Amino acid sequence: MKSLSILASAALVFSLSACSEVSAQSGSTKQLSHQVDSLSKELATLKADFDVLKYGLEKRGISIDEIRIEMEQANKIWDIPDAESPVFGNTKNPKLTIVEFTEFQCPYCSNVAPVIEGLMKKYPNDIKFVYKHFPLSFHANAPAAAAASIAAQNQGKFWEFRYALAPHFRELTQETFEKVAKEVGLNMEKFKKDMVLDSAKQKRINEEFQLGVKIGVQGTPNFYINGKRQDRFSVELVEKMLKEKK
């Protein structure tokens, strides 16, 4: 009787254990099935959203591949050479290198010029500033202004000329260039000779423009900080990045 009782108890334990495992497996299967259903619904929603996005882009003449390339360019760290560009600040070991693709007829560039000037005055030992010419095709006077700024650069006063000329984006004439040149103390005889938009200056401007196109510049002003394009630019952004470098 005792042996029978022991066998009965063992059978009961085995039975309960088996029921427990089956129950656990059943619960796990139900949970997995629920997760699969949930993922399927999420994928269906994502596909529907993607189809809407694709339709909207195609209606505007933009392909997914173009967006993908633009996204890759936005996330890429570019090696942007100084070449002949005007440079200011810490040129040896800066915490940040700010490359600005810009021009003189753009009103937004005119508005941001004092911001850059303020940063240059505040952080000359922390930041390297680089100016790249990027005259937009619909700004007819921008190339001549670029040539005039190169003439000022030849006398070591590019930045003074740049900031003095910035407010005059609506009146980029030879008279304006000469007026600003006098204000910043340039040798006028040399300036008048150098300010001509000759083939050498045009070549340099074109090279900087093509460099900008290559790395994803689409308008002005466009900023790259430590080689990465910035969708937004502000003093707060620069100061935040400087703090992160400490």
C-alpha cells in the first residue's frame, strides 16, 4: 500500500508538472502570436505612410533616391579644404571649425553676418572661421561683390570689408564697393585694380561653388561645423558645441 501511495504521488506530481509546462507553452504561444499581430499592424501602417510620402514626393518631382542621397550628405563628415579662402581665429587647434558658404546679395547672409562677427570677437581662440564664396545664379551682382572682397583679402582686410559691405546687399555697385573700401582703409589704387572680376577670380569662385554643390550646399547661408552640415545655425548651437568640447 505504501509503495502504491508513493507511485500515485509521483504520478500526480508528474501530471501537475506536465500540465504546468503545457499551460506555460500555451501562454507563451499566445503572447508570441499577439506580438506578431501587433508587428504586422505596425508594418502595415508604416507601409501606408511610406506610400503616402512617396506619392507626395513624386508629385513634387522628388525621388526617394534623391532624399536618401541628401540624408547621407547631411550625416557625412566632410573634409573641406581652406585653399585660398579667408580664415580667421584659431587656425592650429580649434575646438570648432565653422565653414560658411555664402554671398553678398543674399538678405539672409546679410542678417547672419553680425552674428558671425560677434562669435569671432567672442571666441577667437576657440573657433576657426572659413568663408566660401557661393554666389547664387539669380543674384546678378554677387560675383562682382565676391571679386571686390577678394581684392580686400589681397590687402589683408577681407573680414573688415565683408562686415562693412553686408548691410549694402541691395546696392552692390562699384560705387558701393569703393565707398566701403575707403571706410575700412584700403589702398584705393590697388583695390580698384584688383576688384575686377577677371578669369582667375572667376575660376576661384567657381571652384568654391562646385565644392559647395558637391557636399550638399543648396542655398545661402550654409554652415558646416567640424565638417558636418548644420540644418540650423545659431549662437546657442555654437556655444553648446563648445561646451561639449571642454
